[in-house]
Amino acid sequence: MLVTTTAVLDGIPVARYLGVVTGETIMGVNIFKDWAAGWRNMVGGRAEGYEEEIRKAKDIAMQEMLQRAQELGANAVIGVAFDYQSIGSDGSNMMMVGVSGTAVQV
């Protein structure tokens, strides 16, 4: 399936717009990764544990979106956008990744 952040596919006309498709995931970060990220925040450097969890969450959200597009009969998704949020004001350190786009047939 073709996937792009642009609103058009260069040289490929859209035959049919099928609608907006989304994928979302909310993941918790375990206490060890949270501790390591806190340490990195004090001394500097990359929080690789968080980066890994964000990549996993992004991949899950993307697969959900593509599955929904496929169910609509799409063979492409255009205008794809990602949204990353930290949720939980009680220190629970949950992260949400959402992805959306327009399912189309080309």
C-alpha cells in the first residue's frame, strides 16, 4: 500500500476518496526506562528506552491505520500525519501516538 504525507501522489491520479482513517495507541513506560530517562535528563544524552517505546507505538498506530484503509478497499493513504502526546498528570508517564490520513484508491 502506498503511504505518503503529501496530499497527492505525483503522477498518479486518485480515482476515489474513501475517507479518513486513523490508528491510535497508548503505551506505558516501565519504571526502569522512566528512571533511565530521568538520569539522561540530568546528565544529558539520548533517552533510548523512550525512543524505542515511541517507535513501537508509532508502528502499532500505523498498522491500525493501514488495516482500516485496507478494510475500506484502499490501495493508498495520503496526507498522513502523526501526533505524539504525553498523557497522565499523575506521573503515570503514558504516551499516545495517533496517525491519520485519507484512504484512497489510485
